[in-house]
Amino acid sequence: MSKSGKSKKFLLVGLAGLVLGFSLMIAFNYVWVNSSKNESCMACHFHPESDASWKQSVHYNNESGVMTDCAACHLPPKGSFEYVKAKAKTGMKDLWSYMTKNPEDVDWDSKGELEYAQTIVYNESCKACHVNIFPKGITDEGVTAHLYYDENEEKLNLQCISCHLDAGHYNPNYKHEALTAAPTVGGEVYAEATPVTEFKNFTETVPGTSASINMIAIPGGSFKMGSPENEPFHKADEAPQRNVTISPFFMAEVEVTWDQFWAFFGDTMSEGRTPPEVIYANNTREDCDAVSGPTPPFGFPDQGWGMGSRPAITMTHYSAETFCQWLSLKTGKKYRLPTEAEWEYAARGGTETPYYFEGSPKDYSNDGFWNGLFGADTTVINSHVIYVNNSKNRTQEPTKMKANPFGLKNMLGNVMEYCSDWYAEDAYSKMQDGAVDPKGPESGTEHVVRGGYYTDDAANMRSAARGKTNHVEWLRTDPQNPKSIWWYSDIKGVGFRVVCEVPEGVSAQ
């Protein structure tokens, strides 16, 4: 072939390659652009509730007429490498889910919870549109909150959707507003507290309210507190085991409910912000004849899950203690939080095994290759405990669960429960063997919580498993100054149940 023929052939090949390259670029760009359109997203993520809630949200239905599409929130801003990486990762994940999963089997409700939403909504995308976080018409409370966000975004890893969870998908149960009064709780208003003359189960009636609490008589006895080293998922702070004797007491059948907590809130609510030093000074007095009530939280602390008989959540340890003080003043009995020893004794119900029901933590835990691959056999535990495998990522009605041998429900799971004790990792090593009614360390920085909560694995549902508060972390998105002493803004899995001491003159033998 002549030199000119070779040049023509090379030119044709080059031209063909160029046309093919441009065609591929056009095709890739078409796929790249159109795969970020709402129609493409809905092809895999279609479910009527999501589409409807988006069209009711401020990102679709607003005065400006600007409509925000799926990719604007669920991908980083365009033009960044993070956008490319997130889009490729999301695309592969969605394609795999589309081919292997049935949309009807997906728990769409849990996808709307903050813990999951934070993984698929990007702060940078919020700020790309909302450059001015102090727009015209913003309230004074909004200015305070946004100033706090602006100063602490990186330091505390704050997320826009921590406060604006319903911005992209409207949720009628989610309220982005101040709670100014206790929700109305109907029912009979009790005139007097329940007299207790015998050591047996009774229903406490709170005078002046419609709140009542089922109290279970817990007989005294001895038990081994903590766990042996060979117990699956044993931790160092559960040892060494100690022989402990507990005096008789009454304990609430379930955690304090919203109906019960709102009775306290409505009876004592403070409209202003009382300085912490004043409240603490009053409420630590032995002769205190009044209770300083809680200030309203910003937002509705039930997270839109429902109130009624669900466990009251997100209150501080101080708030739980003040509830007990209020209940004592209303009923004339001595109510308080349980000690850690009382709590474990009650949770065990006379058993020495990891749970008060049959089965090993290894049988129920998602930890481990076999259970992680094929799923754990949860038939037994599901009837006793609300935890990660059956909670649907939220608290549930405690009455659905079976009771332990003492007649208590939800000692394990649903919400973590406050104890009166300060937490110390070495508390048991400093405890005397054979101790009677131990009360833990004399001081500390965090309090003990027990029982695990709705997102915990079965490993943390053991009767001996210990936990502690994380006061600073749990309050990180609270913009108030001073920080609220009544409400935690970042923990939804903490509550409490009350203990009533045996009244004088009542024999517990």
C-alpha cells in the first residue's frame, strides 16, 4: 500500500475512533445526567409514601416555586470529586438492591429516621442552596440555633437534618416547633394516692392527674451481680462477680410512659429557663416541699413515633430524678430511681443465666460469621425483648413483650434505663462481697444506664450488661445557653422506671 493510502486509512481509523469516542461521551453524559433525574431515582426507589411526602415538603411545595429534586439532597454538590464517587457508589448499590431485593420487604419507615437519613443526605448540598442561613423572617430562636450550628458544625459534626428532618419528606408526626404545653391526656382525675398496707402488687394513682402506675412487689433476696468471664460478650466492667443482698421494694411494671411523664410536665412546667444552680439547690434539699418543673423542649420528643403508653424518652438523668421527687410529693410515698444492684436483681428475676429466658447470647446475636450470613434464630428473644432485630428502629409498646419471672416487662431492650448510681468501670472490684443494698461510687461524671435499647444487638441485652450516659455527646445539637438540664437532643433510646420503697409499717416478709 502506498504511503498516501496508509495515511488515508490511519485518518479514517482515527476519525472513526473520534466519532466513537464522542458518541460514548455523549451516551455516558446522557446516562450520567438522566440517571440523576427524579424519574430515574423513582424507577428503583418507588414507593407512594415517599413520593407523596416529597411533594408535600417545603422542597417541593413552597412560595418561591423552586423545586428541589432527589439528587440535590441525596448527592454531594455537582462538580466535586465527592459527587462522582457518591454517585458511582450509590448507583452500584441501588442496582444491586433493585436486582436482589423486593421493594415490599423494605422497611421504608426506618429509612426516614435520623440515623439512616444522615448517611444519605449531605450537609454540603444543603449549604450549596442555603448559602444564607439567616434569611429574612427568621425567628430569634432560629438565629440562636443557626449561630450555634455555624460555630460548632465541624467541631461537633452537626447535621442540618438533625433539626430539619422533614425538609425533604414531609412527616405529619414530626413537629419542628417549640412544645409550649403538655399534650392533653384524658381519663379520670384521681383524688388521692393508693394506700399501701400489704406487700403486694398495686396500682399507684397520682392525685390531681389521670396518671397511674402498675407497681410490682419485688421480694428481697441474694444474687450474683455481674457476669462470669466465660459468659459470651462478657466485659471487664461486669467483673468480678459479687454476692449481693437486696431488700424488698416495689418496681414499676414498665418504663415511665408518656402519659405519666406528661402528667408531671403539665403539673410543674416552667415557661422560663431556671438557672441550673437554682434548681439543683432546691431539689437536693431533704425538706423540699416544691418541685421546679421542666422547661419545654424544642420539638416533640416522641420523634413522631407516638406517645400514650410508649416509654417517655430523651429526658436527662436530672429530669428523671425530679419526676421521682414530684411523684413522691404527690403520693406521700418514697419514689426514686433504682440502684444498679436493684435493677440487675429485678431484671434477672431469680435467674443466673445471661437472660431470664432460655438461650445464649451467641444464639441471638448478629455478631459472628454464621449469624451474620444466615441470620440469628430469634424466635425466643423476640417475644421478650425489643432490640435491633424487631424494633423497626424505634421504641415500641412495652406491653407487647412477655414479663420476666418477677412480672416486669421490658427490663431488657426498648430503652436504656437510668439507675441512681454513678458509673465507674471498676465499681465491682471496689464493692464488698456480700454487700447489702450497695449504692455504687459516691461521685462520678456519668450515670449508669441498664438494659440496652432498640438499636442494640442481643449481646447488649444481657442482664449483666452495663452502660453509661454520655452527657456532652447527647446534648451536642442543643443550641440553648445554658444547655438544657431537662432534655437530651441526641439520644432517643433512654428512659427510666421508678422504684417505690416499702412504706413504714408494711411487712415485706
